[in-house]
Amino acid sequence: MSWLTKHVRPKLRSLLQRDVPDNLWTNCESCSQMMLTKELTRKKKVCPHCGHHMRASAHERMQWTFDDGQYTTIELPTAPADPLHFRDSKRYTDRLKAARSKSSLDDSLLVAHGRIGGQNAVVAVMAFEFMAGTMGGALGEAFLAACQEAIRQKAPLVIFTASGGARMQEGVVSLMQMPRTTIGVEMLREAGLPYLVVLTNPTTGGVSASFAMLGDIHIAEPNALIAFAGPRVIRDTVREELPEGFQRSEYLKEHGMVDLIATRDELPSLLGRLIGMLTPAAGNKDATPEESPAS
């Protein structure tokens, strides 16, 4: 029995484990059903059993949104890496380095341009995979660059929000991005360009208190948490039980904070129709960004 336990069993186990990759299956965080990761990717990370929308990377959202998954990213300005020389259990610069290595992104906002429904658009996507999509100086610079690119191309700006809020390692610098991004939204309005916001799970903190709630139209993914402070904090503050579904997309739509709720399959065509309605001149699909007249 000792020989079977020490030699035969480990060899059999290693043979079985070698044929089954660790990422072959994924558990739904909502209904706990198992599904093939490849199938889940094909369904845009939406659980086929309960419809739960799982978190997606910034590049995945770009591919799902633009026609044929084709888009061109724009170069974003740099910001001071560590304005407060912050350190907790680790140096902030080390945290940034680790986040950049893990996500292959420079910071928490990715900006690109291309076509949605055959029409020109600039899209900004918040990357939750980069330090929980937190907002710092680099995000503020990137958001303003996205607004300026939209104005240059005379195209609408679409932003996908996903954030844990302001980035604590940048303190007041992070909080100052709330008025800075608001200025960017005003630039779009002065240029007569639509600003569409797609709220994804989660959108919280200083992001929800600034540019995430300033869109011409607000679209939300199903059951997304959209809040300033989370439900647990509010419940502990007011010491009352909160309504069912409080701060979720459906609750906010019922109370006038969200205009539409759309699944990931529905979003590209919906965005294309909205862009066409809000910028009729963009209907000329053969025009280049520079040739399209301002709306």
C-alpha cells in the first residue's frame, strides 16, 4: 500500500493534471455554474445560465464595440508617476510597475478611435484590471486627451466606466481630476458633440460623482453596481435596511438615473443608432473624420 501511495498515485495524478489546463473552466460568480472558458469568451463573458456580466478587460471591450473589432489607440500624455512620494506597505511606484506588468497598460484608461455602426467614434474604456480602475492624474490627462481627439475628429465620445473611485496614493491630486474631467465634458458640449456613458460593474466613488454621471445618455449593463459609497457603508451610516437591488442598474433606471439597460450583445448596435440620431451628419460613412461637418 505504501508503494501505491508514494509512487503510483503521484504519477497518475501528474498525468491527469498535465492534460487539463488550469483555466479550462470558469465558475460564474453569480450562480456558481461551471462553463468552458472558451465558450464564455465567445459569449463576451456573459454567463449563459444566469446572464451575469463578468468583468472584461479594456481591450476586450474595444474589440466588442468597434466594427469588426478594428480600432486605433491614441497616444496618451504622461503624468507625474508619484506626485506625493506615497508609500504604505509598498512604494506607489512599485505598485504602478506591477500593475503595468500585469495589465500591459500604462494606466487605468485606454482611448481609441474607429467606427461603430459604420460611423466615426472615439471610445475611452476604464481598465478595472489596472489598480481597480482607480482615478489618478494619468486618468485625468487621458480623459482630456479623449475629449480633444473627439473634437479633432468631430466625432462623439463613448466612455465605458469601471472604477473603485479615486486613487488614494495620489490624494488631492486624484480628487482634482473630478473638476478636470468635468471641463472635458464641457468642451464636448461646446463643440456640439454627443457624450455617451456606458456604466459597468462597478462604477463608484469619485468617478460616479463626476464624468460618469454627466453624459447626454447613460446606458448601463445589467445588475451593475453604480454608486458613490457602497451599500454596506450607507447601511451602516443610516442604520436601515436598504431596498432590494439598491444601487444596481435596474433600480437606478426606475429612479431616473440611468436611461437604458443593454446587454453586451445589444450595445454595439445601440451605440451605432444613438450616434446616428445625435449626430445626423455622421451618417455619411464615406467621409473621413476631418471631412465630416460639425453637428
